[in-house]
Amino acid sequence: MAKPSKNIVVLSILFFGPLLFYLFLLTGTNNFAKLPRLTENIDDVQQFSSTTDSIRLKNNISVLCFLGSDLLRHKTNALNLNEKIYKHFYGFKGFQFVVVLPKGSEEDAQQLKKELGATYNVDKWHFVFGDGDEIKKMFGSLKTSYNLDDQYYSPYAFIIDRELTLRGRNDEEAAEDGLLYGYNAESVATVHQEMVDDVKVVMAEYRLALKKNKREI
């Protein structure tokens, strides 16, 4: 007579165990997966010209890049980001990519956008153009430990939230000051293993904030 009871217990564990484990992970994510705010009130990009409508970082979740005057030489960065980040999140309302470039790079930008659009809708890839001082000022507002080279290029891609705050990590042992301000887009592994997760966290934070605001209205 004890055998059926034992079977019921085993079946209950098999059925409810994974569900409880999932709920545990979900609770942990909500409580602990908050992406640190590293730099607040960074500059917006309204001072830059664009081949499309006026582009703003404010009120958008943005991936920000500085790909320099030799854009096509560094197009692998954009292709990596397009494959690992953009294709997964471009359907999210208010999500965009913004690439800051020196004036004179307009034709190269159009060529790159055409390549990026070979497999995906690239309406949310935006290219903005400014002079050297404008680009340096924009990059400087991020207040990172990184530098632009003499062609206004940086290998790093940055996550900017809707409040013009740079998001990243503050527990990186490999970083000199323990802060990960940006993600090396030259490395597929870095983009895939670190940046994808961090974009997900920012998206989740925004969704939770929307739900909370709806409940409070």
C-alpha cells in the first residue's frame, strides 16, 4: 500500500521541483539583477547631424558606439553587435543603436547600414555626425577610463538608459578600477557572454517600472 504514496511523492517532486526552482531564480533576478549606474547626465546627441530624423538618447534604451573615421575598417564591431544584440532586441519599443562618427563618414555609414540590413530590419540603427571636438566632448561625458584614438574610434559599446545614465558593472576583477563601463565589441565572446545579459537586465528594469507605474495610477 505504501508504493502508490511513494510514487505520488516522486511525481510531485518531478512536477513541482522545476517550477519552484524557476520561481526562485525569477525572484532572485528581480531582487539582485540591477545593473549599476556608473555615470549620470551624459551628453545627448542632439548637437550632431543625422541622415534620418532627429536622434535622441533621452527616453530610449541605447547602445552607443564610436566607430571612427575609418568606419569600414571597424565594421566587424557593428556586425558583432547586430548579430548578438540588435537582432534579439530591435522589436523592443524605445530600443536603438546610435553610432557617433566624424563628419565626412556619411557614405561609409550608408554602406555599412546596407550590409547590416542584409538580414534584419535596421530602422533602429542610427548614425550621427559631428566634428572632432563634439565627439571628444560626447565621449568625455561618459567619464570612463577609456580613450578615443586619433580617428575618434573606441572598441567599446556602451549601454545608455532612458535617463541618460551609463550602465555597466562594478565588480569586474579584470578592470583597473573594478568598473566595466563598456563592452569590447571587437570580441564576440564579450558581447555574447556579458553585454547580452546586461541589456536584458536594463530591459527587465524598464518593464518592471512600467508595470509598477500602471499599478500606481
